[in-house]
Amino acid sequence: MPAVVKCPTCGTKVEWIPENKFRPFCSERCRQIDLGAWASEKYVIGSKPGETPSPDLPEDEDD
């Protein structure tokens, strides 16, 4: 019996099987909604909610 997960976007139950090309999402639409959230920086890796992320690289210094 395949694992069943919830679509991260809408919560619909989705079977985790190779035939589901959108997994863990239920559809192309939900996958695109999630991608748009990343593109608009709704999600940020490595910071706490409400916290401004620190820059990964040091700023260039004028010599």
C-alpha cells in the first residue's frame, strides 16, 4: 500500500507513487502556487518568522 501525504498547498490526500508526477502536490496548479510563494519570498530557509534573513555573502568593501 503506497504512502499517502497531504498536498502542501491545499491539503488534499495524495498517494506517493511514481505515477503521480506532481507529488507531493495533487496537481500542476498546486505546484505552481507553491513555486510562486517561493518566488515572492513568502518562504525563507534558515530564519525565524518575522526575522530578516542575514546576507549569505559579506558586502563588498571599497578599497
